[in-house]
Amino acid sequence: MGEAAVEKVHAKGKLTARERITHLLDEGSFVELDALARHRSTNFGLAERRPVGDGVVTGYGTIDGREVCVFSQDSTVFGGSLGEVYGEKIVKVMDLAVKTGRPLIGINDGAGARIQEGVVSLGLYGEIFYRNVRASGVIPQISLIMGAAAGGHVYSPALTDFIVMVDQTSQMFITGPDVIKTVTGEEVTMEELGGANTHMAKSGTATYVASDEEDALEYVKELLSYLPSNNRAEPPRLPVAQPAAGSIEDTLTEEDLELDTLIPDSPNQPYDMHEVIRRILDDDEFLEVQAEYATNIIVGYGRVDGRSVGIVANQPTQFAGCLDINASEKAARFVRTCDAFNIPIVTLVDVPGFLPGTDQEYNGIIRRGAKLLYAYGEATVGKITVITRKAYGGAYDVMGSKHMGADVNLAWPTAQIAVMGASGAVGFVYRSRLKEAEQKGEDVDALRLELQQEYEDTLVNPYVAAARGYVDAVIPPSHTRGQIATALRLLDRKVVNVPPKKHGNIPL
């Protein structure tokens, strides 16, 4: 790449294809493949333009000492468009990643098929898509979108496990603004149509929106620190100081004790579930995934006792923590990713039910909500569930219940496990009594409050579920971190025998 081309890239606040690899990998570790490859096409004057590398840099190297395979597309060569040799180079490094059991990182900055090379470009797209599918669940696949990815360039990232975009400089779309205006008459900018914030908050396609390219590359490094190299390996485990011998009570920290007073007295008052998450993870470190999409559920990675864990948690500050279509699909995708790569799942539950409404019903909450049920039921990794407050109705079953295969289920004394909340249940259970009181001119509101308290004392508590073994223990909130750490040590040796089958049929 000439100096003028480099300056043009830098003027846009972007790095070159090679600079991106340099920032991503350990210093001096990159080994390039097919550096001398050139396209073979002679049509439309291409014979006179045969740049070395053909617009994509491929190879392997290390991140924090761990081997990874990588490709980085160069938008200054034919606009980053995919031709035969360009595609063959990517296919080759993908095959190498699967063969050696190494994560694959794709740095995408290209705008569709190379028209001058004809159908061969489409064929190579198909070869790449096929390999994305074959590698799914075998090695972690991470995509960075560093420019405008259009047409066929967006489907490979869509098939990978994680997509990182950059604010204001990344776009993804199938058809661009000009085509949309011609066909539908709609006027939309590239950023509105397929910008990073669109794919974070609206479509849910993006895993993370970075402030700049360096931030995007750092996020990928941190993400990899929680993931194994492949599905046969265990996630990295960090060394931690082992506590002195004794009970959980003997090792409580100030942060642990803060959990005892975190839940508000009123069951309808929200609290930020991030405050719970922060207090149960090592060093308060939590790498959130899809943070601005379906914010009524929180998913992301952290560590407990040095072990990688996936966190799934209802968020009471958003829709009271109700599950809806987007939250169900977001969590289901995350649970399946954790299961594919041997990462135990910790579920924090405060869910009053599924979000009611015709919009949810018409758009398929039954089928799409069932994806989360399927994901939990399918997962064979260690599953630990902590009910902090509400666990009502079918949502109780969905959120990592014992009935769906969870291994260790805990509840705080504030847990409310029931078919529904007291205010709703009283209208059903005591309908006749309330009607009779009204006819007699009695104080119905006072009676309703009395009956609600009676219902709560009888059914809306964690002890009924604990008596049936649906909850293994009712614990002080301050003991949560210690109990999770103990359960993770136990589940290190978990073995599950899955009935032989080609694959399940998740309700897509």
C-alpha cells in the first residue's frame, strides 16, 4: 500500500489492514500466508492490475501467547471486493484454524463481490459460508466490521459467534441506501440503515460497539481471554489466591455483605442487577455482550474463583425484568455459545413473567420464547441458578430452573417463587370471598391486603420450592459468591450422556 493510500485510510480515523493485525497480535508473532498471491482474471482490464496479496492479508499469530488464525481485508485494493484468489486465501486460513483448533478472527472491510470476476466470486462466498457453518461450535469465530460491509460480505460475519463494530465507521447491510430508495422510495443514510448503533440497539446483530478501531481490537483480546481455543479445550483459568480453610462465612468480604441489603423492601421497586453481578465476580470484571439490545436481560462473561462463567440475568430496571421476544433470543444465543465452548452458566433470576401484549403474541413470543427453554435444556455445561426475588409463572421454568436441567439452584430469602404475584392471585383464589365482602358492605381493600399477605405467607416464598427440592438451599445473599465458587468446583467433573441424534430442532 502506497503512502497516499495509507494517509487516506488514516484520514478516516481508520487503520490499514496490516496495522489492524499488528495491534491485535503479540509483537512479532504474525506469520503471513500467501503474501505473493495475485488474482488470475484477465477480464475488464484486470490483467494490468494484479496487486500482490489480492486485497486480503491472512496468517496466524498469538494473542497473549495463545495461537489464533486471522484474516484482514484491505479496502484500498479493488474496494475490498471478494474475488477468486481473495476468497481462496480466506478459505485456506479458515481450514487451518479448524484443523489446528485455533480461534478465527476476521477483520472485515469490503464491499461485496468483485463484479469483474463474475460467478467465481459468488462461488467463493459460498465456500466461506460453508466453512463458517462447519466451524460453528468447534472454534470461536469473531468478526470485526471495520468499514462498510455490504451484500455477501455481511453473511460470513452473521454466521460467526461475535460481531464487533466501530461507532460511525462500521456499516452492515444487504442492500444500500440507493437501492432502497429506488425500490421503496425510502430515504435513509448508511449510518441509519446499517451503522453500529443500529445493529446494537435495533437489530441485535452487533455484540459490541467500539469507540474506535483500537477499542474494537482490545475488546476482542479481552473476549478471547474468557474463551477456550476450541470445543475440546477448557476456558483459560486464572490463578487466584485460595482462601484459608473455613466456612463461607469466614471469608466474606465487604462486597459480599453489601448483597444482604441490596434488594428493596418493596417487591415492585427496581434495582440494578449489575450491582449483584459486580459483587459476585472476581475483581468486579464483567464483559457484557449486546449491552444496549434487549436491555431487560443482561448477558456477558466474568470469572468466579478464576474460572470463566457466562452470566444470564434479568434486569428489573427494564420492563421489570420481564422476558420478551428479543430478550429470549438474546439469552438463548448466549447460553448456546457458552455451552458450545464449555463455559458454565450462572443465572440470576428476578422475572415476573413474559411481557404481555398483542405485539409480542403476533410476532411469535411462543415460538421465539421457546428458544430460551431449548437452549437451557440442551446445555450440558454446569448450570447454577440464583433466584434473587421474583420467579413467576412459566418464566420461572425458563430461567434455568431445576426442571430444565440446572445443577445447583439457590434462592435468597427475598425470593418469591409462585405461579403469579399475590395481587393477581388473590383475584382468582379469593374471588368469591371478595365478592361476598363487597355485597355485605365490608372494606374490600383492607380484606384484599389481608388476603394478599396470607397468600404470600403460604405460597410466595422460597421455602415451598426448597421443601420440594426445586431449590437446593435458601442462602443469605452475602454467601452467593462462595456458594457459586463451591458449585463450580463440583461441576468441573460433570458428565452428561446425551441421547444419540443428528441434531436437535430448535424452534427457529
